[in-house]
Amino acid sequence: MTAIRSGKYDLILLGATGHTGKLCAEHIAKSLPTDLKWAVSGRSYERLSAVVEEIKLYNLDRVQPAVEVATLSMEDLRSLAQKTRLVLNTIGPYFRYCSPVVQACAENGTHYLDVTGESPWVYEMIQKHHGTAKASGAIIIPQIGVESAPSDLLAWTLANLIKEKLSLSTKEVVASVHEMHTQLSGGSLATAVGLLDHYSLGELARASAPWALSPIPGPKSSAAVPLQTKLLGVRHQQDLGTLTTSVLSGPNVAVVQRTWGLLGGPKSYGPNFQYHEYMRVKNPLAGMIIHFAVALGSLALAIPPLRWLIQYAAHSFHAPGQGASRASSAEESYELRAVAEADDGSSNPRMAMAKFRFDGSLYYLTGLCLAEAAMIILKNDSLVKELGGGLLTPAMLGQPFIDRLRDAGIIFESRIMPERTTKSKR
């Protein structure tokens, strides 16, 4: 493994003039150590300088960020990677712009974090750069924002809790978006409709296959998904309520499955582990309506003329780089709950429950996760040495990451549920 460079900077924030990038810069300025050596980077010196002037007001006594102008050429990106220990990347769509960024970091032993939710692109990056990053010692973690840090950390916490408290493996984790009030940014909308223009249906199918991101084959036995869920998209889960299809589930499931594989699969969470994610609804009828609406929307995106129409509408809603106002963002919230079933072979298995909640802008939450994860890598040399590099997942940062998120204001709770006399309704 190549030694990680010391670098001129501790971190460089790439894409600091975009909506998520500005919020990440704000969190760094407010909350990260005042002696942090950092820089903001992008194509426009004027726009970057404006960001620096804005965030300077949050803490005049801290080291202020430098400005590094760079294009997305390999020459500029290699130079950027050689100047820093870690790159935070908020430029999207990632499939369109960011493959060279990952390549430059992997080749130069520079740690890298991003907040994509683009599973096909992550699949491609794993295939191309995991070996290189492992050899150079670069820790590369995509999807460390709202997608998919909460899901991955809840699954990791529950599996470890069941192992520690009950000495059992985990059979299934069922997660539910219990509450989500937000507005999509222009970049998120543009990404959602752009994936099908970039990847073929075959490429999307390979990247979306069960356990596609796992380094080892997934379990052959599985927790059965109820028939009504397969047909109508509705599931009832005790302690979570009535659930239905979630548009966020695909990327999150893929990341949790990769974590299972990276940690040793059967030796970690268990040989029969499954993860499913839904969203909470008031009643089964609402769940069916949402399920079929998602199905029809996915079909529409697969038809080019309809996809282009949706893309036009997305740009008129919020242009890429723009998002909700600060006033409306203050009213946002996000809560993910999950229950886990211990794999004890009984008809009435022991259960555990966990919750992740944040009150405020989901895009600020994403920037917060990005910045706090960076501090784990920058300050925890023993963990960095243990991880060794490669294309990893949020949960690989473990309890130190959860502790930092709690300190930053996120509610993160977990507990073993009391024994029940009857099997929970599924």
C-alpha cells in the first residue's frame, strides 16, 4: 500500500459553488476545526471567491479556505489530488463529470468522498478503480450523503447490536422513510432523468441486479417478501406501520449489500441477511397509488420523448446548482426508521429497532455527512490503516462516524425490543 501524501491541504471541496457544495462549505466553516487547511475548487475564480466571502462571516477567527481554480481535465485533477489529503466532491451528475475525479484520487492515493445516488456509476467506478485505490491506499466512499449514509449506518448498527446483545446474526433489516419533507434541487432532478441517456438498459440492469455491488455473492436463502408487496407494493411491518415503494430504496439497498460483502458477508451480519427499504404511508390505498405511480414514472423515463419532456420540466423547476430557499429549507426534516430480525430460527424472533432523524435541510444534512466523514478519515489514522483503501461504503467508518453525526445534531438511537408472545405481523 502506498503511503498517503501529506499535501498542501487537509481537504479540497470540489463543486463549492453548487447548492450542496455551498451548504457543505457552510458546515465546514461553522463546525470543523478552526486550524483545518482547506480549499474550495471549481472553474470560476469569481464564484468561488464569492463563496469564500460568504462563509467567512460564520467564523472570522478560523483558517479561511484558499481558492483552487480547476477544470475537469485529467491534468488539472491530478494536480488537485496531489495538493490534498482528501477530496470532497459535490459536482453532479457524477456519471457525466466525475469519473476522472475518482481516477485521479485513486491513482494518487488521495482519499475521496461524494454524495451521489447513482448506483450504475458507482458500479462502474468499483469495476474500474477499486483495485487501484486499494493499492494506493486511497479510501473512496461514494454515496455518503442522504443517499446512503443513514440506511447503511442503521443496518450496520442493528446487525452489531443483535450480535453484541443476543449473540445472533441478523436475518432481515426493514427500513422505512418515516418522514421526509424536502424539495429536490435542480441537480438531483437532472441526474434522475439523465441516467437513462448515459447508460444502456443492459448496463442499468447489471448495476441494479441484487448484490451487484457486493464483492462476494449474496445469500442464497432470503427473507421472504410478502406476496402483497410483490403485487401491490404494500407491506405492513409492526413498529413501522404501512409501507410502500420508495424511490430512494435502490441505491440504499445496493450500498448496504456492499457493506455486508466488504465486512465478510456471512461472518459479519449473517449468512441469510437481507435489507429492504420502503416509505411509510397512511393506509394501503395510498401505498398502492404511490407504488403504481413510481412504476409508471419509471416506464415514462424509459421512453425517450417522455424522458426529454420530464427533463425540460425538471430544469424549469430548479436549474442545476439551485435549490430551495433558506427559509423553506428550515422547515424540512428527514427520519429513517428500521427494525431488524434476529436469525434464531424461531417463529417469534427477537427484534431490534433504530432511528436516524435530522430537522433541517436535507441538502445541508448531505453536506454535513460529507464534512463529518472527512474528519474521521483525517483524524483517525488507525481506522485508515485498518480500512486500507478501495471503493468502500459509509458504514465502514463505523461508530466514530455515528458519534460525530450525533455531536452535529443528528438523532441516532437503537435498542433491542422486548420479547413478544406472538409473531409480528409481516
